Amino acid sequence: MEPYDIIIIGGGVVGCMTARTLSRYNLRILLIDKEADIGMGASSANSAIVHAGYDPLPGTLKAKLNVAANPLWDALAGELNFAFERRGDYVVAVGPGELARLDKLLEQGRTNGVPGMHYITADEMREREPNINPDTSGALWAPTGGICDPFAVTIAAAENAIQNGVTIKLDTAFTGFIQEGKKITGIYTTRGDFACRWVVNAAGLYADDIMHAAGVRPEFQITARRGEYAILDRDEITIHNVLFPVPSDISKGILVTATLHGNTLVGPNAENLPEKEDHSVSPGGMTEIWGGAKRLIPDLQPKHTIAVFAGLRACGNAACETPGVKYDHDFVIEIPKEVSGLVNLGGIESPGLTAAPAIALRVVELLQDAGEKLVEKPDFQPIRPPRPIFRHLTHEEQAALIRVDPRYGRVVCRCEMVTEGEIIAEIRGPIPATTYDAIKRRTWLGTGRCLGGFDMPRVVDILSRELKIPPTAVTKKGPGSEFLIRSTKDVEVADAH
Ligand SMILES: Cc1cc2nc3c(=O)[nH]c(=O)nc-3n(C[C@H](O)[C@H](O)[C@H](O)COP(=O)(O)OP(=O)(O)OC[C@H]3O[C@@H](n4cnc5c(N)ncnc54)[C@H](O)[C@@H]3O)c2cc1C
């Protein structure tokens, strides 16, 4: 078989953005992910903020790539057709003692090259966010902060990569390297072996294991640092801004933020876990995030919660390589010397979502520095066409769509107004949605007050029909998460007693 030029391990925002960026060049590219869908790791469970770049320590890769990436987001959103709002963000001081601590952040932001930051008074803050704690003493305003839907960004990048010739294989886990001496010539996976000249390690929480499999950076360890969140009912309270507290030494703190979907999000806390697959939320975590959230917005109420979730940060232990900067959790973005054919993207915790477009460009530079002659394709297509989102259309547009395809006239999710037409478009999309959660992430179905109570049986039915599988084989998020145990008609008399 003809080898791939590049195999990317990991279909999170970093892997997908890298695939899309490299798809501009004449390269055969394969992206693999171990899960049933792309973006099932940190890239779909985070605060969804495109950071301005004042938070990372000057001199770190986090600071450089955050500030380099932030201005790229407007053009990317236009080309890839995902929603992005540059609302700016606030670091809010509460009480007289915190105000002076904003000076360090302002200075750090200016050193990092963040444009437009300035202080606003307590009165201005109260005007911009009427629900803010009345004891606020002022805030630092960064106009270049933004919000996005991180899964929408990830899938848009992946779909555009496919348009430009990238192959994506899901349910395909990396299990080892094929090597000729120190040269990597391919990978072993759970779905066969693939030859390649380069491997890009974008495996999130498992990037350390992949480095170790290549005999690289044995001291590098990734710890899963959990962040828990609550999503609030948009009919109960509306927050208009991205509001951070004054940060501590280890964390940006618990924020309260508007989301693109109109809900308010509160969280995250920061807790190191002993293992890497615990996505549960804890009573202690909820108490902690509510304490933080109510300090910013006292009127927020836990009873307004409609969903909770946790994301896991891939917290690495790599020292910053800039001389004189003492920092132990920097990104690792390198071609290691110990082997040839490997690009490591490790320890990509926050601001990894923001930085992803700049990380991808850095991969291009690293490959060129290593002697790779990258030739641009004359037919590279930067535009990823959008699919209709029924609730965003005017009545006239909706009627026109229904005339062409009556399935857009059947509303499956009432809370979020998602139609059968949209669900089928995703099942037949460039990366087919084959599970309930894959449809939920793409359409926002099942995220309203009833949390899927109404739509779930109908989605199971549609998935079963479209995928030509029995309803009992339809899953929430892949094998082992089936909704139904058996058909009731199959219940035997003995079972009934
Ligand atoms: C609580 C929290 C809040 C955050 N908030 C923000 C924020 O507001 N703004 C911001 O900029 N950043 C934020 N981040 C950071 C951001 O989410 C991450 O930096 C980013 O999503 C990392 O993307 P990734 O592609 O490296 O990792 P992931 O999204 O985790 O993707 C890695 C992929 O690799 C796959 N994989 C792993 N092992 C294998 C294997 N053996 N074979 C095949 N595939 C494999 C996984 O299935 C996964 O899909 C936050 C993170 C968390 C957890």
C-alpha cells in the first residue's frame, strides 16, 4: 500500500485544525481517533473561550501561540462557517482588595502583545452586566476575547480537511510505532497497520504515552485535571458577557460566561485526578463552582441548572524552554531529536482551543525546518459549506426549505427546534453522525429543558432507519452505551414473572 505522508493521531481541535492546515499542501494525510466521533475529548468539554492572551506567563509557548492565534479566528470562522463572537472579556475585582491585583494581569497582557486592554470602573461594569456583584470595585477589559462552540469549530476544521483530501478513520486507536531503527515508518492501530513518513502526536491526555512509545521524553507525564461545569436554563437568567474572577496562582478561577447558545455556563474548578477517564461530576465540585459563580453574580441559583459536565485538561509537566522563564506546564511542540518522523503536540491544556490555529501553523514551520518541501495545491478549497440550521432561518427561508425537503418540517427536538431534515443531514454528513451524542453535538438537539426526554426515542428510531441497524444497536456514544436492551415483543413468559 502507498504510504501516507502524514498520520495525525487525535481528532480533537488540535488534530483537526492541523489536518485542515496541512491539507493545503500536496500531502497524503490520515487522521485517526480512538472514539466513535471526532472531538470527544477536551475539545468538546471546556469553557469555549477564545482567550485574549493576558493570562499565560510571558515567554511561554502558551503566551506566544495564544496571542498569535487570537486574530486568526475571524477569518477562520468566515471560511469554515462556524459561529464566533468577539465579545471581549472581563476580569472582575470584587471588594477593594482585589483591584490592585489586576495590575499584574494588565502588565502581563501588554508584555504578551494583547491589544486594547484597559480598566473600566465599577459603575461601567454594573452598566455592562446589570447582574454583577454590587460590591465590584472595577474590572480589566480585554476586547479581543471571544466565544465559540468548540465542537462546531472542531468538526468544521475536520470537514474542510476531508474536502481537501484528508482521510479520517474513527474507532481506530494507535497501539504502537513501526520503526526502522530510529526512523518511524508507520503505526499499528486497532484497525490495521498504516505506513507513513511523519506522525503528528495530537492525542490530548494520551500524548505522553505516545511519546513514550517512541522512546521520547520518558519524564513527561500528563495528569488529567478535571474542570466541572453547570449549564443554566436560558429562560431563568441571561448573562451577556465573559466574566472571570481575579485569578489565583494555579488557575484562572471560576468564571460565569454567556454561551453562543444563549445559556449561561459556570465553572470550572481544577482538580488533579489519579486516572484519565473520569468524566463524572462531584458534589464537592458543584459546591466549589457555585461558590465561585455567586461571588461574581449573586443572583445565580443552582436550581437553574439544566445540565452538568466535566472536562479533563491534559496538564503536562514540561518546563518552558525560553531561557530565564520558570514555568513547568508549558505546551510541548517539537520534532524530537531521538527519533525521526515524529511531531509532538503535548500538554495542550488551556489555552489550547484558542491556540489551535497557531499550533497548526507551527507544525507547518517545523516540517519545513526539517526539510519537508511543502507544495501548495492549486485547488485547495478553504470554504466549508454550512448546512441549514432551521431555527436560525426566517419564516420564508424555512418554508422554502420544507418545500424542497418536507423532513425539515418535522420538529424532533421542541426545546431547541431541531428538525428531522437536520438530523438526516448530519447522519449523511462528511463525518457521519452515528450516535445520539454525535447528533446532539452537531445540532444542539437534546440540550434544552427536557434534556432529550422528547427527542431521544425519535432520534433512536431515525438512526436505526438511516443506519439500517436494529434500535437495540443504536448507542449514546459508541459500543457499550446502547439505549435499549431488547425488543419488548421478545420478552418471554418466564421473564414476565
Ligand atoms: C475544563 C477545561 C476548560 C478549558 N477551557 C478552555 C477555554 O476556554 N479556552 C481555550 O482556549 N482552551 C480551553 N481548554 C483547553 C482546550 O479544551 C484544550 O487545550 C483543547 O481542546 C485540546 O485539544 P486536543 O485536540 O489537544 O485534545 P483532545 O480534544 O482531548 O483530543 C485528543 C484526541 O486524541 C484521541 N486519542 C487519544 N489517544 C488516542 C489513541 N491512542 N489513538 C487514537 N486517538 C487517540 C482522543 O480520543 C481525542 O479525541 C479547556 C480545557 C478544559 C478541560
